[in-house]
Amino acid sequence: MSERLSNYHGKRDFGRTREPEGRRAPTGSAPRFVVQIHDASTMHFDFRLQVGDVLKSWSVPKGPSGLPEDKRLAVPTEDHPLEYEDFEGVIPRGEYGGGTVIVWDRGTYEPLSHDRRGRPVDFATSLEQGHATFRLRGTKLRGGYALTRFREDNWLLVKTAEGRTRGPCTPDPRRARSVRTGRTLAQVADEET
């Protein structure tokens, strides 16, 4: 178990929740990302980027946007295990994050962070310094994005104007479908409760 997952483990009772405990080692392929819709106490999107052996995670209340003019608040949450990329289901009521989760998008990403002289910067270091750029290659989200810390521990997730392409607007979370199973939040909740 990664030491970076201690906060994740401390918030969950794995005897009650089907969320993964985290045993998979990172692979040598391109780093992964996942966007999950989470109908918990408040509806939100969870944006997760693989950094080493964990998924760095942010809660994005309005969800990521494919429009460069949309600046989306992204609040960091605890690191999650790599297996969380595939998690879809119902977290029991009373458990941390209790509610329904679907995988709205997933794929790989290419780190693009660099210093003022244009030299590449390690992606984990760029996040620690409060600004990271990357290119998503997902089923729904594609192109350049940036995460920037702007106050204490609040971040902004923004689509860059790279190539003047415009991606999808954020979906209605209640009508959105999983890229894994094609199910909506309501269908997952009905099938698993």
C-alpha cells in the first residue's frame, strides 16, 4: 500500500464499501486520467490524474468544460488508488462520500509543464508548485488543460485555447452516461440498491 493512500484508507470501511483498496502498481504506459460523476451530499465531478502510484484528485462542482472561457473551481481531495479509475457503483449511505458514482470519461494524458525557459518540468513538481499543464486524450475530453492553484488550496481547471478547438460543454449529470457501461446514475443506483 502506498503511504500516499493513508488518508484514503482512513476515511473508508472496506467491509462496507466496494471501493478499491489499492494494490495495483503503476504501469510503464502513458499516465491515466478519469472523470467520475458523484451524486453524494452534493452532485459533483471528480477529476483524477495518475501521478506515480496514485490518482491525484479534485472535486469539480460544475465539471470540466471543453470551452476555454470556462474557469472551473477544483478542490483537492485525498489521493485515490489507481484502481479507482474503474470504480462505478453505490457507496453506502453513512460511508465517506456515500452516493452513486459513474465513470463519465477516461483515457490518457500527456504532461506539458515547463519552466520559463521552456524546459520540461516533472509533472508532480509542477503540481506542487501550483501550476500544471497537460493534454487529455479521453473519450469525451481532448486537448490541452491547465490546473492552477489560486488561493490556499483552491484550484482552477481550465481548457487551454490550444489549436482553437472547442470541446464538449459539461453534461447534465443526471442524463450523462458512463463510458464504461453506458448507464446513468439512476440506472446504477437502481441496479445496485
